[in-house]
Amino acid sequence: MTQTTRTRDIVITDALTKRYGDRAAVDGVSLTVREGEVYGFLGPNGAGKTTTLRMLVGLVRPTAGSARVLGGNPGDPGVTARTGVLIEGPGFYPYLSGLDNLRVMSRYRGLPDTAARDALARVGLADRGGDHFRGYSLGMKQRLGVASALLGEPDLLILDEPTNGLDPAGMVEMRSLVRELAAEGHTVLLSSHQLTEVQDICDRVGVIVAGRLEAESTVAELRGGSSILVRATPPDRALSVAAAIAGAESVSRVDGGLRVDAGEEFAPRLIAALVAAGVEVFDVHSSERSLEDAFFEMTDQTMEVSR
């Protein structure tokens, strides 16, 4: 009999809440991050992403609800030792070199100096490790922050906007690094405004809006299925035919034509029905909704309801 291996839950929150006076910065968030995955935490500015991450590492005490990280409580020494963190801007001694800053952190954690050099090489800063931190660009500072999070080969990495300040080439390198880390068995929880980045590297995502978790699913599930885009005339007859065979709820007008929310295998049947009804078809092609489309659709609808 084949045995299935159950994936452990590395981060679990239950109705996690943080209030500042009457304002709920985080409102009843329940999410789960599984072992070995890259979990993307998405939301508009001010949605509560950073506050949630700060509660997960013990920097902020929840008002209500609970969180478990690596089987323990956020901020416990045993949990902290197994967690690498980059939240908001990285803070280092400006008069020390990048390498010396990492050496300070390595020694504080009881790690050898070689750990600092290894971490620098991992983020592409090996040849700039001797430069003073104050002379680093924003992107270099961000790389050094990620290097500090990698010290000690943590089981869990919590990264707040890890590609902030990086040029396009640096973003590609950082994405590759995150995927490599997951392949090696690390679990990565990252927040990002770069939706293309999240679509490319994340296994599952959570979307937080106005402090509430609005969705949690795989990237594929959040994007939904593909659609068929049709340009045909007369447009009203084309709309009527498409609605009759695909369902009115699956058909909508878009610039220059119609969108039919159905798989591309539905296209031959749709074309045949349109031609039989005397509709002239100029163009038919499939289109997959991007994570960006899904995100803006979700946040716009949610914010509209909240207003």
C-alpha cells in the first residue's frame, strides 16, 4: 500500500487580530503556510501585511487570536533561532562594511564567520562585501537584508518586499534564489507588490484587504480558468448566441468584442454556433487571467463593498 506524506503546517494563525484604538489593522486573519512552499502575502498599501508579519515574529503582540510558528509561539527563542526575517527596511551599522555587519550578526547567533561570507555570496554581494553599508544602493541594502535572514540556514524565511529597490536583473536573481531555497526545503513567506513575481514563484497566496483575509488558495485557483475572446459582428447577435450556449453569467462585453469564460476547448462549438446564426467572426483567441487581474478585481470589489 502506498503511503502519503502529510505536509506540516509551519505557520498557523487563528483569527489573528491587532487593534490600535478603534482601528483594526489586522482583523481576524486565519492563514496557513505549509512546509517547503513559497507563500505570497498580497494586499494594497495599509492592508495589514507588515503588521501580520511582525506578529508572526513576536515584534507585535496580538490584540486577539493566536499564531503558531514552527510549532511554537512567535518570539520564543527556539522559534527565533529557526526563522530568518527581513521586515521593512534592513537596519545595519552604516560605518561597517556589509561583510562586517553580517559577522556581527553571525557572532551574536553563535555562527562562524564563514556563515557571513556564504550569505553574501548567496545574494550576489561577494565582491562588494568590503564596502561600507552607508555607500550601498537601496537594492544592495535589500540584498544584505536578505543575506542576514539567510544566516544559519533557517527553516522559515519571512521576507517583507524582498525585491524592493532591485533592478530587473536583480529581481530575476532574487526570484531564482527564493525558488532554490524552497527546493532545498526552506519555507518562504513573503509579501510583495510585484504581482508578476508572486505569480512566477509562489505556490499559494493569501490576499488581505483592509485587515481581513479575503482569499487563500493556489495561484492557479486564484487566477481561475482561461477565457475566449471573440471579435464578431453584429455584436448584439454575437452576445445573444454566446450567452445562449455558454450561459449569460459567463459572457461579458470587453473592448472590441466579447469575453466568454470557458476553456479553449469550447471555442470550436462557439464558432460553429456564431457562424450558423449569421454572425461574422473576425478573431477568436484564448486568454488566461493574470494574478494581477484577479488581485485588482478582488480588491476593487472588496473595497467597493466596504465603502
